[in-house]
Amino acid sequence: MADDQEKTEEPTSKKIEDARKEGNVPKSQDTNSFITLIVACAVLLIMFGFLQERTKNLYLFYYDFIGQEITKVAILQIVITTVMELALMVLPIAVSVAIAGVLAGLMQFGFLFTTKSITPDLKKIDPIKGLKNLFSMKKLIEGLKTILKVSAVFAVAFYFLLEFTKEVQETVFLGIWQQIFWLRDKAIILIAVMLALLLVIAFLDLMFVRYNYFKELRMSKQEIKDEHKQMEGDPQVKSRIRKVQMQMSQRRMMQNIPDADVVITNPTHYAVAIRYDQSKDRAPVVLAKGVDFLALKIKEIALNHGVQIVENPPLAREIYRQCDVDEAIPENLYKAIAEVLAFVYQNNKKKQRN
């Protein structure tokens, strides 16, 4: 019993789907941050010339006001121009980063829309539970992860910045644009190193988040059994349902026997009731069939309603094997059935139905 309660089994697809519906998905914030950061860096590099030109224009715009009287109109013009220039420079980057954030989420757990996670829940504001969560092992691990990540990033960034400062004194004698290009080159080196480091961190965090996510969703053997019963239904209940359905089907089948033209038998083990109404049937139809006790019951009802019984063991077995109730006789049995029906019509002196 104890083994059944231990959560040692991998989560089922239903368990994972239920967790998704509640907004519980494996989401690595470091992976999101890395993807948005790399997109931002790529956009900055692509737009570097554009940003340089806009910055130059903005500088020249400010330069024109040197020596002039600053009036309210001039201040308004400076504010409007500055806002417009900054919007032109920042908006493409902001939009790109926003799209990258959405795509990063889609890459990790696909499209998901749920209001479950934002539905008001009084349990979430329970101070005792909140205090327990604050000092939980999960929070401790998250804190250690943050410290390690920040330490690694700071150490690598500090090392490269320290190396770059050794060249700063050489840039004093360079022109303004040469200094900008030197700064750009160093920034590219630093960005490349930091991105490589963040890629490693994001990958490790993604693996850890997914491992921890599926670990928390693990199920006990009893939970899997209970879920299986919910999805497939209790075997005992299904058995009772099948039994009731079979009884109803047999009852309906027995009610149709009086409409049969003939019952073909084995003579004792098989019985098949056949109807052929030319106005409704394109071919003879099986109204009922059965073996052993059910075959005897079919014969009994046929005798009580004056339905002709014909013994033809091979034909009875073949019809039973090939046909279900309410199905037409296959073409390969037409000739044999026609002979039986002709014999029945002749013996009973019945006319074929129109």
C-alpha cells in the first residue's frame, strides 16, 4: 500500500494537460531573458547605423540652440523633437523584444490561454502559507540559483571590463568617431561573451525547470489507477452496461422474429432468422441469430408464430459467421438463400411480398 502512494510514476498526458489548463507549465525565465536579450542585441547591431544617425541629428539640433535665447516655444520644440527622436530609436527595439518574449514562451510550452492563474483565490493570500512558501526548499534553491547566476555574470563582466580599461588611455588621442567605433567593438566583444555565458545558464535552467516540473507532477500507482478508471470507466460498471445493452439487443431481436420468412438451423446449435421483403429490402436481411440456448429460443418463437424452420447446417453456420443482425446477406450466399426461400414459399403456399 505504501508503494502505491509513493509518487514514482511519470505523469500521464491527462495529468500534464490538466496542469496546463491551470496555467502550470514549465517556464524558464532565464531562457526567456536570453532570447529577448539576444533579439535586442541583434536589433541594436542592425540599427546601429540608424541610431548613430539619429543621435547625430539630435546632437546637431541641440547644438543650434547654443547662444540663442531659450523661450517657451524653443523648450516645447526641444521636448517634442527629443520625444520623437527617442521614440524612433526605442520603439523598434521595444517591439522586437516584446515579440521575442512571446515567441520564447511559445517555444517552451506552446500556445496557452487560461484565466485560472489570475482567478482570485483566498488561499493565495493566506499569511501562514505564504510564510511557509517564503522559507521553503524551492525558494532556497531559487535564491541559490540567482546568487550563482549573478556571481558568474558579474565575474566574467568584471574581468573583461578590467581588460578594456587598460586600453582606455590610448583612446584619449583618438577622434570622437574613432572612440565611438572603439566603444562599439568592445561592446560587441563583451556582448558576445555575455551571451555565450547566458546561453549556458539558460540551457541549464531550462533543463532544471523541466526536470523539476515533471518531478512535481509525478503520480503514485494508485493515482494512475484512479485516473484510468475515470477515463475508461469502472470495469464492473462497463460490464453491467454491456450486459444490459446485450439484453436489450436480444429483446429487440426476438421481437423481430415473427416478421421473418424463414429460420435456418444447424439444427440445434445455430439458428438464423431471415426476412426478404422486396418492397423494403434489396437483399434478404438477418433479423436474428444465435447459438445453443439462444438458438433454441429463436426456434421456439418461430414455431409459436408459424415461421417456417429449415435445417441447413452449412448455410446456417455461414450466415452466422458472415452476417450481423440487421445486415443484408452477402452476394455469395444469394443462390443458397434463394433456394431456401423458394422452398419455404412453395411449402407454405405464400406469395412473395410486393
